[in-house]
Amino acid sequence: MTRTILIATDYSLESLNILKKVMREKDASEDPNQYNILLVSGYDTGDSIRDLLFNTKSTIFHKLRPKEFCEAYAIIKNKYPHLINKIVCDIFTGSFQRTFNNYVKAENIEEAYYSASIKSNGNGKFDLSQYIKKCKDLDSHEISVASQEHLPEKGKLAEIFAEA
């Protein structure tokens, strides 16, 4: 059976520790399901006509998502091929709880994971955890991610291999 999971992210390598922990737990419990993973960040599109007309998801992702992030989630996907059906990056551009609830229903999202230590600020990003907590249709979980400040490979692809 295929289920859909939302993971709130800021498109940093550190935020992929949430995905690693979730997959590690599901693997340890020998979960028989496969998962479609939605890595979602909140994004304020602004109200400029120019931005609304000429910004596409790909141009927004080009600004928000580093190349290392894509490589890192591909590594995680390859580590758990029996659990992960597909991983998709997306942005949520709404500003109301009702809009988020409709997004959850439209994408058939059953579970959501977020971390209080991952703050999606700057570059037009905003934190989705407030919407996740209030959504009645989701089985939401807060994952604690300990940030290792003195990691020699901080911000590099090797960070994904460090145990969190």
C-alpha cells in the first residue's frame, strides 16, 4: 500500500535529518508500506505582479534549493528503496489554514513530520509547523533534530552521512 508523508523543510541538509529519522524508524518497525514523500516549504510569493507572472516553481526552487539537497535526498531514497516510492519537492504558497487543509486533502497526505529546530525564514520562506499542528486531517509528529554546530562537513553533502 502506498501512503503519502509530508515533511516540512527549509531545503537545508540539516532538515533532511527528519527524513532520515522517519525512514530509520519505519525500517526498524519493518513497515510493509511504500511512501510518497513530499518535502514541502512554505513560500510567500509576494504581491508583485511581475513576480506572480514570471516566477515559476522551477525558478523558485532554483533560489531556495541547493544542488546538495537534491543529491542528499537521492542518497536517502537509494538507501530505503523498499520504503520510498518517490520523493517530490514542493512549496506551499497559501496563507490560511483552510488552504493548507485543502492542500493536504488534494495530495492525500496522511502523516506529517516537522522539527521546531528547523526554521524556514528568509528568502520568502515561512514555517509550516503552525499549519501542520492545526490540521485535523493529519497524523502529525514533531521530530527533534539536534544540530551539531562543530561538524567539519556542515553545509556539505557529507553532512547527510553524519548520525543525528
